[in-house]
Amino acid sequence: MRSSLQALLAEKQILLADGATGTNFMEMGLEPGFPPDLWNVSEPQKPQDLHQAFVDAGSDIILTNTFGANAPRLKLHNAENETYAINKAGAEIAARVAEAADRPVIVAGSVGPTGELFEPMGALTMDTCIAFFEEQMRGLKDGGADVAWIETMSAAEEIQAAAQAAINVGIPYVFTASFDTAGKTMMGIAPSAIGGVTAELPQQPLAYGSNCGVGASDMMLSVLSMTEAAPNAVIVGKANCGIPVVKGKETVYTGTPELMADYVDLAANAGARIIGGCCGTAPKHVAAMRKAIDNYNASARPSMELVTETLGELVSPPAKAGAVGRRGNRRKA
């Protein structure tokens, strides 16, 4: 069943997004270094199965398998000429799953960073970047995406370019940044300032917020900052499933379904309205998050003391916090 993100936000106080793509695809046999976006054409059943697993777990929003499907990223695999087709196929796969659901499910067209640097640090210009994202978003829109989901961004210019591309293509958009460097993005944007990045554009996002980063506690710090700065905004918090730990050749995320359910309660009490999981979040985690939303009873805005007691200490705390954050002493990881 299809709907719009605007309609679903008007109907429900909290929406549940899906979980990880890459880490779940590795469980399906994705080889290290192989771009999962190409599976939209070569192995379409695999992304369809993952979308279905997230819908079955209770997700209201599913993200297409197109995070790296922009021309600069696809060029690394000699597939830049397939940008439109890969994105259209990715949206069509997710749309089939959404249409078959017995409740409204939103298809969000995942748009990740190009991996390029803007002038003067690199060669990327605003016009060129907008053109890259327009090509990707035309494929997503034509394939049936309801909204462009601009994610894991770190530079204001790239967020602006992607947002302008969405406006040009005629698709509503959401954007999220990754606050993974001492409480800011790699390019220095603070959570409290992220909402202003698109302020000068003619069309504003339906929602904005954060995804990925370093851990659920760090995500909560970002969510608290964003909701304090803009109490009426629709804030997204799509947290990694605990903390990544390297074990041999594998990266394992320490979060349990119980920890992610606790994260849901804390994020909702902090004011987030779209909550989901990022790296390491499997359908079993999303199912626990669905149950937490269905049983949610609002309570007081959480303190960071409660957050760290519940989810574990900060991994990459703001510089002013000094040595407060450190690994270890995680209650449920």
C-alpha cells in the first residue's frame, strides 16, 4: 500500500524507518568491495528480500538500494553510464514491496555522498554536483520513489546540491548528516546548525536529522541538540546498532534488539519523529523497535546521564567534553 511521507507524518507521531543495507547484504553473500547498488540489476531478488524483511519487521519507510548509485561512485566500477537505470531499478524493487504491503509503506530513494571534494579542496563544483544528483534522482522518481532520502552527508555544499537537485527534479526530500567527528560532521557542521543548511533554498525538507555516526549514545546527543534547536521540526534519528568492533576480517556491531528498543524510547522522548537503524541493524532489531513504538508511552526528555546509563558511554564526544566519552561499560551491548 502506498502513501506519502507527508500523509503518514500527519497520521502518526512516530514513524519507523528500516535498518542497514550493506551489513545485511554481507550476510547474503555480498563480497567486500563489490557495490551493492549493482544488485538492483544483477541480483534484484536480494534487495527485494531485504526490503520485504524490513516491511515484515514493521518498517514504515524503506530505503532503496541506491546509496552509492551516483556517477562518481559508480565510475569506480565502470558503471557510471548506468546511473539512471540502476536507480530506477532500485526504486522499482522497493516500490513492488511497498505496493504489496497491507499498510502504507514509504519508498525513500537513498542518495549518499559522491565521495568528491568541492573547490578549492577538490575539483567538484556546485553545478556539477547538482547534475550528478539530478541524474540519480530522475531514476529514483521514475522508478516510484516517494521521497529523496539524502543521507550520511558531511558537507553543507553537498547537502545543498542534493536538495537543489531534488527540487529541480520535483521530488520532496529528507536529508541526514553523520555526526561522527567529536560531535560534528567531518566537515565541521554541528547538530544544532544542521537545520539551517537548506534555509535559503526555495523548498524545505520534509524532515532532517542524523544517521550512521559512531553509536546510539552519540546519536542521542545529536537528536537532543537538533530537537532543542528546532522543537517543531521533524527530526530523523537513524542510529548504528551499537558500536562497531573489528573481529578478524569482520566488523561486528554490538547492539542487541533490546538496546535498539531502548534507543527508540529515548529518541522519541527527545523529540525524534522518524526513528530507525543504520549499520548493523538487522530485521530482528527493527522488529524490536516496532514493538517499542507500538508500546510507547511518552515520558520526560532524557538527560545524557540517562542515555549513557542505558545505551553506553559516548564514543566520539564533543571536544569540550574532554575525556568524558570512552569505550566500555555498556549495559546491553
